[in-house]
Amino acid sequence: MADKKLLMIVGDYVEDYETMVPFQALLMLGYKVHAVCPNKKAGEKVKTAIHDFEGDQTYSEKPGHGFALNYDFDKVNVADYVGLVVPGGRAPEYLRLNKRVVEIVQEFAKADKPIAAVCHGPQLLAAAGILKGKKCSAYPACEPEVGLGGGSYQNIPVDQAVVDGNLVTAPAWPAHPDWLAKFVKLLGANIVI
């Protein structure tokens, strides 16, 4: 599996757990994960934010870590990757304004390659126009965008994920076990203990 590469698109104030956990877990499984950000190079960092659910009307936000990028955004060629990971947080809201980011998501969808998006990540999928007729979960505040993007919002438990074709989506980081298991299954991996 050493030649199986995944692309992870991040930006400043990406959700910490939704970046660090999938990045490390996928590396542990043997995938090579290229973490990229527009206008940044390998070795530079993005700031992360930690979102938590503490009984308020929405999540709370605290400073996270500096997450080191390991590949240059300008070198991304979708043909080199078997799948795409889109973490949530605040990054997707402005990454969707970047024309090349949107094109990359569209290229993954057109090639029917697995795409995993969590929390606010589906904002990017909606902006790319790839949710039409698809079931999609997301953080509840993103429900209107999923619908406006032509998707069918799935109101599922926070620790669950939904698969529709090449997409696997989840509402937030508590879904990591289910979301990542379903994503690697879409990638063709068979994990047995």
C-alpha cells in the first residue's frame, strides 16, 4: 500500500482533531498523505482550532496546534491520488472561494475517487457542485448548504457516518471511528484484527 497516496486539503483554523487524527491514522495504515493548503508550501504550518460540544447553542472554539504541511499545493495532480480528505472547522468556508480547490474536488468526483468530508467539509463539496442527488451528513449548521447544493442532508448521530457512492461524510469528529473505517473500505482496504 506504500504507493497509495491521499490528498488532504486544509487551511488556517481547520478543526484540530479532524486534521490530526485522520492524518495520523491514515499514515498508520500505510497510506502516504499529502497535506496541502493554497498559498503555502511544504514545511509551513496552518493554525488549527479545537471545537467542542459543551452544551451551548453551537460548538465552542479554542486555539489548537500548528499543523505542518508536507506537500506544495501547486504540485497537486489529482491523478496521483486514490482519495481525498476534507476536514472541517472554519477552513472550508474560505477554501471554497479558491477556484483551484474547487476544481480539485470536482476532479476527484469526476474520477469517482473516494472523498471523505467531515463537519464543515461538505461546504466545499456543495461549492464544487458534487452533492446533487447524494446523501450527505455535515455539522447541522451546514444543512442548508447541503440542500442548496442538491444533496439530501442526513441527520445522523454525531458518532456515525454515511456513505453514498464515492462520498463518506460525518457530522463531527466523534464520528472518526465510523467515518475513517467507511473511507478506507471505499479505498479498497480490508482491515482485520
